[in-house]
Amino acid sequence: MPLGRLMQGKPHAATPGVTIGAPRTYELFGDVCFVGRRNRAFTRLAALSGAQEGDRVLDVGCGTGYLTRHMAARVGPAGTVTGVDPSPPVLAYARRRKQRPGSAPCAYQEGIAESLDLPDASFDTVVTSLMLHHLPEELRPAALREMLRVVRPGGRLLVVEFQPPKSRLARHLVHGGTAHAMAHNRVDLLDGMITDAGFEVGGHGEIRPWLYYVQATRPGE
Ligand SMILES: C[S@@+](CC[C@H](N)C(=O)[O-])C[C@H]1O[C@@H](n2cnc3c(N)ncnc32)[C@H](O)[C@@H]1O
């Protein structure tokens, strides 16, 4: 059975999104896949988000809270960080994890990207990492529109996605080990999708070995 399947959670009544149900296996998989570079990659992503000290940050599809905790370290004790995910086991795992001294408090709540139970314009920075490919394609625009709704005018968005390897053999191996959505993830469509949701795209790039990111802002202010 592919490892991706082993990590999957139970179907969630509120979303067709594929949840993670085995947080420890997910963490082990994450550490192995980044071959010692995971911390460095996510520290860089937190910086690329443009979040400032004291920001109110939202992490959509936070999973085990790996990026959430990096965001908390970035915005410091005057900030706040909220992680949202539909999967109770990953949220329970994230709540148990220690944070670096001097970090913002992290709060975790159950929720879904395509219909966030959060007020309009209530965050300065929204991040989402490796979540969009867990949603069916037709729900991804709604999720991005929700991120636009909850970030304040002038606020920032960072979308991070899995960038499939270029070689066909490597893609085949990713497909066998995980799933079609990951092996054939169309990161080339992200900029357009984020623009269509109402954001202004400011930049994009790669973080080796696996990540593609897009930086955007909500117009206004
Ligand atoms: C590959 S994990 C990424 C977790 C974390 N952001 C990271 O970078 O390690 C994808 C996450 O998306 C969550 N997810 C699935 N459907 C979702 C939905 N409709 N809304 C928000 N998150 C969802 C899963 O439960 C899982 O935790």
C-alpha cells in the first residue's frame, strides 16, 4: 500500500479534502523527504511570507503545525498564530508540540479551507503549505477566495505547494508512493488561480528539493 494512503485520515463530513490521520508517520515522512533540509526550508518560507513582528497569522491546512510554529517564531510574542485543519489527530499532535522560546502563541481549530469559520479581514498574513493539492480541483478557487476574505486589505498570502520532479521516472515513483494529485500537481496554474481569487501576485520561486511558492497581497490600503 502506498505510504500516502497509510497517512490518510477518515473522510471528514464537511469536506471532500483528503485529510492526514497519522501525524507521526507524516512527520517522519516529511523529515525523510527533506533530507535534513526541512527546518531550513520552512524558516525560509516563514521569511518569504513577509510576516512582521506582531502579525496575526493564519495557517490554512496546518496539519502537524510545522509551518505554524515557524510562523510563530517569526512574528514573536506580540503576534498570534492560528492553525486550521479538518483532521482532529493532526491538531491534537500540533497542540502537544513545544514552541521555540519567544514565539507567538499558537491556537489550533478544526475547520476547512473552502469555508473558513473566521471573521473578514482578521489576519495580517495567511499561509498555506501543501494543502491545496489535498482539495479537489474545483474547490481550490473557493479556498483561495476564503483566504482573500479573511486577510486584511494590504495583507499578505504565501501559498506553498509540492513541485513534482521533472523526470518521468521520479514522477512515477512519487505517484506510486503517494498519489496522483501530488505526482501531477500543476504548480504552473497557481499564479493564475491566486490572481483570479482577487490577490496581486508579487513573486514566486522554488525551494529545493520539492517546493514551489507564490507570494501575493490583498489589494487595498
Ligand atoms: C500534506 S498536509 C500539509 C500539512 C502542513 N501544512 C505542512 O506543510 O506540513 C495537507 C493538510 O491539508 C489538510 N486538509 C485536507 N482537506 C482540507 C480542507 N478542506 N481544508 C483545510 N485543510 C485540509 C489535511 O488534513 C492535511 O493536514
